[in-house]
Amino acid sequence: MTDLRHKSIDIAIELCKQIITLSSAVIGLSAGILKDAKTPTITLIAASFCAIISIVLGLVFLMSMVTEIEKNYDSIDIYKKNITIPASIQVVFFILCLIFLIIYIL
């Protein structure tokens, strides 16, 4: 595996881990707000739900990367559907999570 390909894989994995961390923080923030709120709002619940889905898809992406690295170490292709689909949907759900959180705050 070339150094450039190795670096791109490392960056993709690191980005996924950062999104998982931020999604976990949103869940903690939502839980704290829900505890203090008299009535839970649908936007806050939707933000938490999207964050959970984002975390699950991030884990699916990481597992797919490990499998792909194990199978094809010398000629890994990170643009396969089993890798790009979970990563793309993870980002979409994280953005939705942020949108719902911003709507709640405003």
C-alpha cells in the first residue's frame, strides 16, 4: 500500500471517529436538556435519534474498513459501496442532527 493511500485511509478513519465523538456529545447535551425540560420537543428527540444513527453508521464504516484492509491490504479500494455508503449516510445523519439541534435552540 502506498503512503498516500495509507494516509487517505487514516484520514477517513479519523474523520469517522471525530463524527462519532461529536454525535456522542450531542446525545449527552440532548439528555441534559431533556432532563431539565418540562416537555420534550420533537426536534430534540429527532436530534438524539439522528446522532444515534450516525454513531451506528460510523461503527459500520469502521468495521467495513477493517474488513477491507484485512482482505486487500496491498490494493485496498476505499471507494467500494460497502465503505462509501455508511460513511456518506453517517455524515448526512450528523448534519441532520445538527440542524435539529439548531432548530431547537432557536
